[in-house]
Amino acid sequence: MTLPPPRSGDERRRDTLARLVHDVDVWVASADDDGNPYLVPLSFLWDDGALIVSTSLATPTGRNLSSNGRVRIGLGVTRDVVMIDGAAETIPSDRMPQELADAFAEKTGFDPRKSGDDYLYFRIVPTGVQAWREVNELKGRNLMRDGNWLV
């Protein structure tokens, strides 16, 4: 198998931002305070440098994100992956700005405001971003570290 040449850092950043704008679903990995992991797919909205997701406080993900805020996100497919480490801020449904909640519902096809009082929004600010397609892109896969873009 012949691999295409590796993308530049700038190209990877552009591709990553395009995925964040256009994709609808991500894998969200969290852990409880004892370190027990949990992985779930959630729909998201990219807004002003952060991912907005929503889930019930009754779920392990809801409890984990509201408890410790640590999260890892997987976006894309195995041979075109974006991995995002982030910090989640909990936003109750009644405190989410209406225009942002409307945009989330429109993009995802899901309106948490109609799903019960225990649904929360989480604003996830990336602290680290990696992106690669093939083994020849492993070098240079770090696009963001400590919340700062490297490219």
C-alpha cells in the first residue's frame, strides 16, 4: 500500500477545524473519580473554540463530566482521526443561552430542553489536539498542547 504524503501541520489544523464544524457525532471518553472508564457516542456542536455536548446527569458520562470535567474525544475514523483532550464545564439547560441551545438542536436533531430536567449541556474546551491519518503522520500529530495551537 502506497501512502499519500503526510499533511503539513497547517493542513491538519484546517482539516480538523472543518471536521469540528461539519461532523455531528464524537466518541466521548470519561472516567469516574476512581478511574473507571466510560465511552459513549454523543452529538456535538462546535462553537467559539469549544465542543457543546449534552447528556443526562443520570448517565455515567453526565456524572463523570460534572464531577471532574476531564474528557477525551475521538472524532473521525481510524485512518483519519482527531483526538481531543479537554476540560468540561457543566451548563444546566435553563442557563444555556437560547441561541446556542437552538443551534445545538438544529445541528444535532436533538433538543435536550425537551428531554427532561436532568439533561445538562457540557462546554468542552480543548487542551490538546492530535490528528493523523497513517503512520507517516504520527510525527507532528500534536496540533495543540496546553490549550495553545502549535501550528
